[in-house]
Amino acid sequence: MASLREGLKRTRQSFFGRIAQVIGATEIDDDTWDEVEALLLQADVGVNTTMQLIETMRARVRREGLTRQEQLIAALKDELRKLLMEPKPLNLSGRELSVVLVAGVNGSGKTTSIGKMAHRMRLNNRKVILAAGDTFRAAAIDQLKLWGERAGVPVIAGQPGSDPGAVVYDAVSAARARGAEVLIVDTAGRLHSNFNLMAELVKVRDVLRKVVPDAPHETLLVLDGTTGQNALTQAKKFQEAIDVTGVIVTKLDSTAKGGMLFAIQRELGLPVHYIGIGESIHDLVFFNPAAFVDSLFENGNEE
Ligand code: GDP
């Protein structure tokens, strides 16, 4: 299992660690801020968020007369933390059956994240069932079944090419019959010219609502952390079609673009619930803003 600090190594080494060096090196002037700005942009913090951050930092440094490196880094960490929301716990209790709809484009890490999430919930003694709602790819059904086995939770699936609505319907019946508390629904994610992904998602959600009127209780969007600002554009499209309630950002271990987390929260106004920091079943951690910001700067013996 990767640690958060280990997972964020690339982002730290490439950008935030360098920012710490830049602002500690000499007296702070316009060139320093330009350099910090460039590094934030390269880390995929996003233009708007970066501009706001630089402006706030310049004003704060002036107002508080900050000069020492540790003061400057502490102030920057503080301002970065303020950009992040404390995630609310997922709204998955207080009713017989809670439903989580999981969306995201193919390859984003959707199936993997569902498997990891199911595993976490099972360890917390929750009775979970998975629905293989991406019936368009035989491989997606097989993958979900594999993750179900790993996590020790049942998977309800149909034949490849069958109607996803029917699978969801069956999964709700199965969940009720078995007394499951949480049903996690995988959905299609293909971006194909002859396929309207958003219309398909709306259809699945509507079927779900017919059988569980207040469902889905959470609609989580899985975003690939390595795609940086593109993920943001994608997220806006999902947000327009379905009411996304929160985000899972994957692959933060294999990218230097961890700065996208700041842009997601500020520009989309969506909480990040989990982050993926590796490929194993344990590599999904709750998103904790303070721990995240610390891990971006923490230095130690880096090779
Ligand atoms: P889906 O098409 O969205 O369901 O994507 P998958 O769950 O099949 O994942 C696509 C690839 O990303 C697989 O090779 C996963 O092992 C990999 N992956 C998913 N999450 C993570 C993560 O947090 N870190 C790393 N390094 N790889 C991940």
C-alpha cells in the first residue's frame, strides 16, 4: 500500500518542492512570484486558481511582512488549504438501501476505484453489492467481476450488449433480497462518435429512480489525475448532464499534475472524496486537505 507522501512524490519533486526552494532562495521580488506562478501552472493548478493564489500571497506577504522561508511556506500551505473543501462523509446511511452511481470516461480508473471503494466499505462491515452497468464492453463486465472477487462482494451483471437499465433493475432487486446496504453502479464510459454517453447516463439514472425514488444518493465522477486540465473540461460536461455530487481523482501516483485537485474544487465546486495513489486494492485514500497539502511539501530523503 502506497503512502500519501509516496504517492505524491512526482508532484512534490517536480513542482511544489521547487516552489519551496524558489521562495526561500533570495529576497522575494516580482521575478520570484513569476517563477512560482509558472510552477503552479505547470502543476496544473489552473490559470484562475493560480492567479488568485499569487494575488492573495503577495498581499499577505506584504501585510504580514513575511521574509523567512518557513514563514512563506507556511503561508502558502495555508492559502492552498483554504482552496480545498473538507469533504463531507458520503451520504450512505440512514436508509435501507443507498445507491452510488459512478461515472467517468473509459480508462479513468472507474472500475478500479469501485473495487477499492467496495473493499473499504466491506472492511467497515457494510454489506455492498456491485452492478455492472457498463454492458457495452465485455471486458468491463469481467473487470468488475474480478474486482468484486478481490473485494469479496457480489456483482450483478448481464450479458455484454444487454440493456444497462435491466442490469440496474436486477441489481436493486438483488440488493433488497440480500439485505445489502450499499449498491454501487458502474456505468458506461465510452467516448465514441455514435454513442451519446450523457444520454445513456441519464437513462440509467432514470431507471434507478423508478425503483429507488430518491436515488442515486451519491453520483461520483472518476477523473484521471494524469489528464490535468482536460479532466476539468470533461467534468463540466458530466455536471451538466447528471447531478454529480463528488469526485474521485485517480493515478495521483503516476503524475506530476497533482495541482489539478485545487482547480477541481475551486472551479467545479465539487468535493473530492477519495484519491487513487496506486493500482492495488488498498491504494484509495480518503481525501484529507491538510494531509494532502503537507504531502506536497514535506521533504525527506528523496533520491
Ligand atoms: P475504467 O476504464 O475507467 O474502468 O478504468 P480501469 O479501472 O480499468 O483503470 C484503467 C487503468 O488505470 C488500469 O490499468 C488501472 O490499474 C489504472 N489505475 C486506476 N487507478 C489507478 C491509480 O490510482 N494509480 C495508478 N497508478 N493506476 C491506476
